Amino acid sequence: MDPTIHLGTAAVAETYRAFGEREARGSSTTYERWARALSEDDVVADLLTTLPAGKRQPNLVFAAARWHGAAGTYANLRTTLLDRWPAVRDTVLARATQTNEAGRCATLLPFLASLPQPLALLEVGASAGLCLLPDRYSYRYDDGTSLDPRDGPSEVVLPCSLGPGVSAPTRMPEVVWRAGIDLAPVDVTDPDARAWLETLVWPEHEDRRSRLRAALAVARREPPRVVAGDLLETLPALAAEAPADATLVVVHSAVLAYLDAHARSTFVDLVGALPGHWISNEGARVLPASAALGLDPSDPRFVVMVDGVPRARSDPHGRSLAGTEDPWTAG
């Protein structure tokens, strides 16, 4: 290591190197290239250390840079960060990585449909609430299963590849009550908020960007209720509002990684004390119950757990679902 690099810069460099190798590789050529190059760029890495620790994550910094014009080569990203740093920094500080991936509903649906119906769906870390609308989307599983909402095919069509150890749902869930919690709910009627959500989608993922626009259109017709608040403080009272004759299901995707270990443990205890069921869709190493499935650091897949029991591995953006014994083959 260059002895002139202080520990903060070294930590940033390692974070970006790991992001490029483990998350972006095989998914986004642009983000992989940017992350790898930034991890070797002492000047830019040092600049990022001026951000609060919780604001240095690649997804947020890269999206903020793209918001201010970065595109294509690493040289372009570097120029944007260095020349427009005050503006980029303000965007990083003002916004969050609230990626709202409706595609994840395809990997959650088999478990939602298997629970006693009807459902009262409560999502923590709900962002714009797009994952509160699983019954408003159409699904196309690669085993030939097709599911549509009761009123006909949706403009949001979610394809999902199934691996060994899992089966497609045989019915749509019946959701009679839905609500979400987020520190800063995204207003689906606000064009600026919608544009930021689109910017959070990785550069090459045009299918996801198109799907996001369609899901936002669905949500605008009947915006899901998302309450502003801390999940640990707000969850019990909001859960108590669910109708007693429906099965309460607390669900979340890519949320708990943003909590520290103590907060995660507190959340597990809190959700475990509620009636109903708990479906989590997080990185394998986020919760102790799934940690053994995260031994391969090159495997980017999430683990779907039901009531704390690992049930399946899922693509982070909902493209595939497989049993927990399914081996990972890097692309």
C-alpha cells in the first residue's frame, strides 16, 4: 500500500474494489470498470473520504455522478467528480439509494402465495412502495407459469427463471391491506423523485428502467401508503393497524444491510414478536441465519427467508430464484 494513503482512503478503495468484483461484474460493465479504476485512484478515493461513512457506497456515489452528467468511461466519471464535486456532494448528502425494484416481487411471490390468504402486507424500507403491489403485476416464469392480476394482464410483466428446489406459485396472493415504512418515502407523483429512482438503475439495465417506469405508472393510479419513520420505532404501531382477519406479512428486500449489527438484531426480535409471518430478501451475510450461505464472496445472490428460515437464493433484481442448495457459477 502507498504509505501516503490514510486508512479512510484505503477503506474506500477496498469497498469499491469489492463492489466491482462481487456485485457489478457480469451485471454492469460500466460500474465494474468505474469501481475497479476508482479503487486504484488515490485522488478520487481520498475525495470520497470527505463524505460521511454511510454516504460512500458505490451505488449512491455513481448515481449522483450520473445525475450530474457522468457517463461512459472512467475518465468521464473522474472529471465529473473532480470538476463538479460540490454539486455531486450535495446530491449524495440529500439523496439515498432507494432503488425500488418491482422485479423482486417475482422472487417473493411463491412465498407470499403459499401463506394463508388474504394478506396484510407491510414492507419495511418501502421507498416508493412498488413492492407493495405484487398483485398488480403480471408474472412469467420460465417453467411456463403465467399469472396475471384479476382484472387482466398488467403493463408490468416480471419474468423470472426458476432453478432447482423451487416452484412457481399456482395463484396470485390476495392483498387486502398494504402499508410501508421508509425514512424518506418516495412520492410517486413527483417527477424529480421518479427521475432519481431511474438514475439509481445501473447504466446497462434498460429492462429494469422500463419496468420501473411502468411500475411507477401503476403506483400513481393508486399510490400505496408509505409512512415516514424509523422501522424499529414505527413497525409495531403500523402492524397493529392490519386487519385481524388477514395474515400479516412483514417483508423487506435489500434493507437490513444499511442497519448496524445491533439494529438488525433488534429488528429480528421485534418482527419475531409480531403475529403472522416474516419474509426477508437480503444479502446472505446480512443475517446470522443465512450467513452460512454467503461463504462464496463471488456469489451476489440474496437469500429469501421465511420466518427466519432460508428457503431460496434470489437474483438481487428478481431475475431468478433457486433452492438454497443451488451452486453458484460466476458469469
